[in-house]
Amino acid sequence: MDYDIIVIGGGHAGIEACLAAARIGFKTLLVTQSLDAIGRLSCNPAVGGLAKGNIVREVDALGGEMGRLIDSTMIQFRMLNKSRGPAVQAPRAQADKFSYSRLAKETLEKQKGLELFMDTVVDILTETKNGALKACGVLTQRGIKFTSRAVVLTTGTFMDGRIFIGEYDKSAGRLGEEAAIGLGDNLRAKGFITGRLKTGTPARVRFSSLNLNKMERQEGDSLIVPFSFMTEKIERAQLPCYITYTNEKTHSIIRANMDRSPLYGGKIVGKGPRYCPSIEDKVMRFPERDRHQIFVEPEGSGTEEMYLNGLSTSLPEEVQRDIIHSIPGLEEAEIMRPAYAVEYDYINPIGLKASLESKLLEGLFIAGQTNGTSGYEEAACQGLIAGINACQKLKGEPALVLSRTEAYIGVLIDDLVTMGTKEPYRMFTSRAEYRLNLRHDTADERLTEKGFNCGLASQERLERLKEKISKTEALEELLHHRSYEQKNAYEAIKQPEISIQHMVGKVEGIDEFAPEIRERTELKIKYEGYIKLQEKAVERFTKLENIAIPEDFDYDSIDGLSSESKEKLKQIRPESVGRASRISGVRTSDIGILLIYLRK
């Protein structure tokens, strides 16, 4: 074979997949349509957010790259939900869009064992081996064949992508960038089930044309918490963002032009993201709202372009101009790039194993928006897992499958392969039943050893974790033997009104521990009781997860299964009873019957 692993696509999933494969030690090729578009932040140039920030830290804990990229290129940092509990707090950073992409490309170019090649993949090469159809390489648009032992597919919005701006539409994956044509048809011919999804991005306006006095200024946090556990600290000047609002005039313009919207006129058939709707969608779905919030965010320190977060649309450009000019602070805004919608092919993720390997085509791993997700973070974590598991397969070792109890990544992949999706999937804290265990600050405790065992996380990273755990345990032990306000210091911290910071300078020995260790220890103590309760629920969950279902299990042989359950189980072929229990339409009584037969 020419290569061990070929990765298709240079977006956030492709970056993590090819770096993981090369770093673990396999000869890897990345084939992408444009080397200049690697790691492009095509929509909002920000990384992290609620649940998404947790995912970035999990990617980093396993040995992935996204955390280090954003640490090096952020221009504003904020910890979201600071007034609420730590289980729902999350880091978010505005990135310098162009620096992020440049650094991503540079990182790939410097990686030993990784080659980059610019072309469009139009087909997956296959061979039959031991009675199974296997992926064995790719065919490009220019007729070049590259062979490999495994393939990772990460096409993003480019597979048969089409952009829409009012009456104008064009084959494209992004504005000004060609779509990947041919691959979707060839995958369908192989039996893959595809669908259409839609996403969109707002217009960009010129900073010097804005009236900032009419907007609310939003500064970043003075304390920057790095995304990567390998970054010591970040001290950097930050750029402000701004907040403004739509109004009744804005909404009247939108309502008057709804007949020109490709979304409402029927030209776009793909389902759009429920939690990031276009402005026309918001106006029509929430008629009682008299305004909608717009964040005006910088695209970088070396550009005048500003991103209008919350104002995505596919209306005609002249209508976009009227909408933007009706908003306070944007009356004279110069539009540098129009907003547009993009519709693209995705592959039904029900056809994947929990390892992200295709059930239909052995050796093909699929990740990112190709699986129906939205967001850079969701893409990156899938790319990382797909890259790791392609390596695990070539090594003949078990796949890395993260549980819902140990990572947001586990929740995301389990949701996709168990329930599928008919709209762009976005991660939220509410999707995780055990989110108390999944705080962003504990990602290294949960995942770094797993990354190390796969050959990805470094020895240095593992040693840092061990040192951190050791110091936390030492501080816990010290608190057990100290008093504060006539109480045991350890027990005192469990009270909501008492912080470990109150004890600095008053309790002997605490000052010797770094602020990060003090905070980590305090959270561990304060949530000790809640975590113990959650761990009992985790034990019950794990029992069902550990009951495996053979891949060739004959569901037709089971008497008493409902017809719907039987069809769903045959279609999805879950790998465990736990996963079977989460399939929509499978009854609790059917799980009981399944358990009886498996025990037999």
C-alpha cells in the first residue's frame, strides 16, 4: 500500500485524524481540495462554549491539537456561566481566524510521517478480503489512485455542497470554494444512506464603518484559562466584542421579503440547525419577540472584518443590506462578504460502529459534519476518535470507545450511532446525564491515560497529570488535619459560603499550593456528595453497557419482541444492551426479553 491511512478533508475533523494517525506512527496522507483552507474557521471564528469547551479540553487530554491551536491564536477569552455551578461552566475564545488556519497548516506540514496533497477525492477504492468489502484507498478528480489500509472521510459541507443567496445559488462548499462533486454519488452506489442538511453564516462588515457608541462593549476575562493542559499560562492583549439588537424595522424588512428566501421558498430542502437558526427563521418562529441579540465579533487582529453573530441569512444581498442598516450601530456598515446558506450531503451515522468505522465498508472511518454534526468542536473530537481507531484497527487492538459516563465525546458519538440525526447535531450539557463527572477541568483525569495507552498522549502529558493528582491528594490530606473557624478545614469547605481562598494566609500550608490545585481540590470536596450519588447511577448504567451483543445476533429468533424493536435492532445492530436501550422505539420490555436470551 502507498500509505497506512488516508484522510480526506482538511477541516477540523481531518486535522485531528491525520495528526493522530501520524503521531501514533502510521504513514499518513491528507488529501484536501485546498491547502490554503486547512483549519479554516468558515463560520464564527470562535472555539469552545457551553459543552463545546469541555469537548476541546477532552480532545486535548487525549493528545489532540485543537486546544493548543486556540491557545496560540485567541484574541478574546471568556468563561461562560461563571455564576452557575462548575458542571455547566465552559471556556470560549474568539480566535484570530487567519492565524488559526495558518498555524494548523504549519502544524500539519511539520508533522513527521504525514504528507499533504491537494486534489478532490471522488471515490473510495474497495477490495474484497475474507468475504468482506474493505476500503483500500481513494481516487481523485485528476485520476490519481492512492492505496491504503484504512481511510478516514471528513468532507464537512463540501460533498455536493450548494450555496444560496436569495435567487442566486451555486455549487460550492463555501463561498468562493468548489464543492466536492462525484463522491456522494459513488458512496450512494455502494449502498450508503445519505441526506441533505443546511447551515449558514452571516455577513461580514467593516470595523471602521460601525458606530460603536450605539453598542454595548463586551470585554474578555482578565484571567485566561488555557484550553490545553500543556499550556502553562496565557498573557495576551484581548480585543473587545460588541452587542446590539434587531428591532421592529428589521423584522418588517424580513417579513416583507420572505418570498425571496430560498429557505422558505423551497429551494433548500436540507434541515437547518435548530439551535443556530437564520434571522428569518427566528422572526417567523418567535413573532412575539420584539428584538434578537446580535454579537459583533472581530475576525482577527490583522483585519477589519467583523462577524455578525446571530444574523445568518440566505436572503438576497440588497435585503441583507437593508436588514443590517436597520440595526443600531450598523446604520452605515460596509458589507465586505454577504451572508449565505449552504446545503450539503451527509451520511446517516446509524451506519457506523461506536468506533466510527462504517458497518458497510470495513476500514472506512467517517467523522465530522459528514456524520450530521455542526460545529468545529464536534468535528474535531470525531476526527480524533476516527484517527485513533483507524490506528487501533491496523494494530489489531480494541477500538477506543468512550462511555457516556466519561466524556462528552462519548455522549456525542453514542447519540449519533444509536439514534442518528435528521438535523445538524450540536452538543449541549443537557445531553449528558452524568455531566457532574464531565467538568472541563477534569478532562485530563478522565482521558489522558487512555490517550497515552493508544500511543497518542505523550509521557510528559501523563507525568503532568500524575503530579497534579498527587498535589491535589496532598492538599486534601492537609485539609483533613487543619482547622478553620473552629471546624475541620476539609468539612468547612463543603459549606457553600466558604471558599478555599478564604483560608489562604489563615490555614498553615495552603499557600504552598498553586491556585489551580487549590481550585481543583475545592471543587472535588464541594461536589463529593453529589458525585458519589452520580457514581451509583453510573454503576447501574455500566452494567448494561458491559453486556455485549454479538455482531451476528439473530433478532428474528427471539419470540415476543415487538415488530418495531426488532426492525430497529436489526438496522442499527447495537454493540451492547445499554446502547440497545437508548434506541428510539425500543421498549423497556423488549430489553428485558433480549437480556433473557443473551443470558441463555
